[in-house]
Amino acid sequence: MAIAVDDVSGDEVDELALLLQAARDLPQEGADDGARCRYNLWHGCLTDQFLAVDWHTARGDVMHLTTSGEILSKIWKALNQPAPRRQRVGDKFWALVAREGWTLRVNFEDQFLVIDPRLYHCGLRPSDFTAMLDLPWRLVFHRPNSRFDEPMGFEGLAAEDAASTLILLERLGFSVNPSGLCSLLRPTLQTSPYATESGLSALFHHKSSGHTAPLTISVNEQASVVHTITRIKTDTGYRAEFATTSTGAGLYLTVHAPRYRRRPDPQLTTCPECGATYVHGLPSDDAVHRRMHRDVLAVLQPPAHRIFARALQADPIGAPWVDSRSPQWKHNLMYTRAVAFKREMKFDFPQWAQRPADDPRPIGFLFNDGDRVIGACSFRPPESTHDRWKMDWIWLCPSGRRKGFLGRAWPLFKARFGDFALEQPVSPAMQAFVAKVGGLESR
């Protein structure tokens, strides 16, 4: 999604940047809030004050540009002329533009004679198209050897903006191939953390060419009633329709790409299996969901854990226990089960530290059915001599519940921690189990 910020203060821009970064970088446990924030941004709910959403980029709707009636008529006239034989601008020219980062106006105008002669013969110049895209021509100077030299400046266009102009011509149906320049710019764009809108167009041109949304160019004068619509198909497969008034004046030109298919709008979705809320249809959110889905199902439907199976075979009594001296992989198993417990109970944070040094006091136990870790529980030591050990939390995967795993481990807990207490709140299933076993208090 492309978002343009226009006429806003520096504080507002900073606020927007922080908002977007927070929405993208929320931790996994905050995926629901992050997805809703991105969904609201997508639908413009946060754009009232200072955001303008570029809908043709974000949602795939019609891209709308404006120009004068004279230029619009020239474009239609050029499209109706016989298509020239495709000519290829020399690779050396595009390599020079990509290397220097600029093209001078005089050089770029010369290419119009080679790219598609119809443009030049109908009186069209590069500036006519850069004006539609609001691309600036700037004074470009040969770098002087001394600050006291007086270099000569020429009007030039940035290489990315030149590529964007070529892409516009291609989308209008002219015999223009921007892939040469775009492919030369792509390596730099792929390694840069930022990109302009022109840079984004060049970066993804190899995937979007021929698949872009419909493009409409209308006159910027007062609207009139459409009298006639004329349709043609260009030699490159683009379908163009031109609307005119009763006097023959052009109103708008709409061009459809040959392989365009409108993508469904992104939808705020909650996965029924992993519980993640994400914006389905946003590639970045879909990737986060796939990763989260895999991690959650590895806990809810645990596969065989070969390292734990080997440890259990070597030490059947000590392998399930976890303390500050245990290897990190055991702490990771405890932490993921603590996160599952937090999510199910709707708590604010997991009750097990992923790094032992952050909370070295609790002792954990990993429930297993041989080679699978199906759950975990944690015990905390007494706070004073008058207190007892307490079971801090316990969680079993759905397939491991009511199978007797807790009942079989109960004598081990009693032998190690004595008459321990239960931390509140206690689930109904745990209350029923305690009532059956007896001799425990919740605290």
C-alpha cells in the first residue's frame, strides 16, 4: 500500500511513522492489535487528518490522472496511428541513466523518436507525462572539481522517474518496453530500505507489466456529458476507450491491461485453528500468519520431539523437569506452553521466562506421552518460611486432556513439593480434579 503525506507538520509525520512501524513490528502476542491497525490503515480509517491513500496502488482500483484536453487528444491520436516496428533503445543508454541516476531532458526527448515515433510526431514530449505523475525536472550539474568552479546546469529527470514515465507509456498501450531500465535499477532498489513511488513501480515492473489496474486520464476542465465512446485495441494488447462530448472534445481515456485480474480486497480474518487475527490478502500479514500458525499448531498438535525423546530415554526421571540449569531447548518448550496457557486464559503475559536468567526461581515439568511434549506446568518456591510451594499454572494440549497425565504425575509433584497450593484462578476442570484428589488449597 502506498500512502502519501501532504502538507503536514513534522510532528504529524513522525507520529505517522511511529504508527506504521508499531503496526508492522508488534510482537507475536500482539498480532491481533497489529492486524486491526493495518486493516484500519488499509481502509483509510486513520486518514482523516493527514493521510491520502493511493488507492490504485493499495486496492488495485482504477489509476486516475488528469491532463489538458489538448494533450489527451494528442495521446488518442497517437494510439490510433499504425504501430511502428518495435525498436530497442541501446542498452548503453539505459546503463548510463541507471549508473548516473539521471537523464537530461534533451537526451530523454531524443529517445521518444526511437521508443515510439508516434509520440513525437503527434507533438507529445516527456514533460507532458511527467506532469501527470507530478515528477519533477530538476537542474543537474556536472560535479565540479572545486567549489569555486561555476558548473553548467541542465534540466534532468531522476532515473527512477524516467522508468516511471516509461511504465506510464506502456500502460497507455504505446510500444514501449521499460524492462531494460527497470532491470538495471532493481538491484539498487532491492537493497535500499526506502523507495519512492517511482522506485516501487520500477522495482515490481517485471511482475506487474500487463497485469496493472485500469488507467484513466481525464481532462482537468469542468466535466461535460459523454456523447460518444470509441474503443480500440493496441498492438500490445491493451484495450483503450475514449470518451468525447457532442463537439468531439475529449473527456477521458481509459486503458485496460491485457492480463489484469482484480484482486479481492484484503479482509480482517481470524484463523479458527491458531486464533490469529490478520489481514488476509496482505502478503506481509499472510506470511506472519503462516509462521504464527505453524508455531501455534506445533503446541496444540505437537509432533514428535526427537531431542526430548533422546533425553527421556537417557534419563526417564529427570528429563521432564526444567530449572534454571536446564538447556535452552527445554526452556523454549516451557515458554511456548506458557504462551498457549496465556492465550487460552486471556492473561496479559506468559508466566515463564524464555531466558532462565530473567526468572531463575520456578521449576517446570513437561508432560509427555513418550516422544511428544503434550503440556507443561510450573511451580514457584515459597516466599517465606510460612508459605508453601504453589503450582503457578498448568496447560495440556486439547488431545492430552482427560487422559490421566496429570493424575500419573501427581505423586511426583507431592513427593517433590509436599502439600503445595494452587495459584488463582483455577479452571473448572482443575477444580474437579482437586476435589477428586483432595488435600489442596487454592491461593
